[in-house]
Amino acid sequence: MPVKDIVVYPDKRLKEVCKTIENIDEDILNKARDLLETMRFYSHSVGIASPQIGNLVRIIAVDASKNKKGQKINHGELVMLNPEILDWQSIIKTREGCMSVPDYTGNVNRARRITVKYTDLNGNEHTLDTEGFEAVVIQHEIDHLDGILFIDRIISKNTDLFKRKNYR
């Protein structure tokens, strides 16, 4: 499957709520493959959501193991259809960036631990407990499915949004 261009803010598609996937058909499988290929192509990417490549359906791909912050706790490469956070615990402040907002990073509050329910590409439902960096990545990507960007969650627009010095 081809690597797709990243949709960049202020593209209106990034603010759309994505459609729930009712059936896993060839179109959905192709969209998931495109998402994975695009995430793998950008070696610094630990997660991507379908609207970031222009598909307004509820699919995310994550792989926290690609970052040193995710080395201890991760479940490897995951593709999640219709992910939903069922429970969360504790709040941590994290510094986030995004391929769709390439010029900025910012401080955001996220849950330290989450329980997420999702469907895999074979139609099997899973419940996953995770914490730390992987939990943050999943929350960030699920936000994309609801039209929310990390810049919408910045703790303080005056003190917690930073111009990125170098983005590859």
C-alpha cells in the first residue's frame, strides 16, 4: 500500500469526528494498511490516526516501542478500530508534538493509565491496559478521531505552547 501525505493543520478534516466502522471490508483493510505504511515510513512516528491521511474513519495505529520513552511498557505495533477509553487513572503532564501540527509542541495533561477497548483487523475485540508513554500515545491518536488536536488541550496557551526548533 502506498505511503500517504500527512494532512496538516488547519485542514478542516482534522477537526471532523470520524465515522464508526460497522464492517471490516477490503476498503477498511486498505485504509489500515495505508495508515501502517505511513507510520512506518516516518521513523519518528509512534502513532497515527486515519484523519491524518485523509480518511475519516475510526482507525489508529500505534507503536510506542519506537521511542525510548516507550521501551519499558508497550504492546508493540497495534492497529485499533473504533478504540474507546473505558477507564483512566491519574493525570500527568506530557510534552506532545504531532505530524499534523509540525511547527509546535506543547504541554498537555493526559491520563497516566488507561483501559482501552478496540477491534483488531480480524474483527476480534480486545481490552488493553497500559500506562505511561503508550497510554499518552493512544489518547493522542483517539483525540484525532474526535477532531481534537493536542493544541486544543494545551495547559496554557501563554506558557505551554512551543515553536519547534527542528522537525524531520
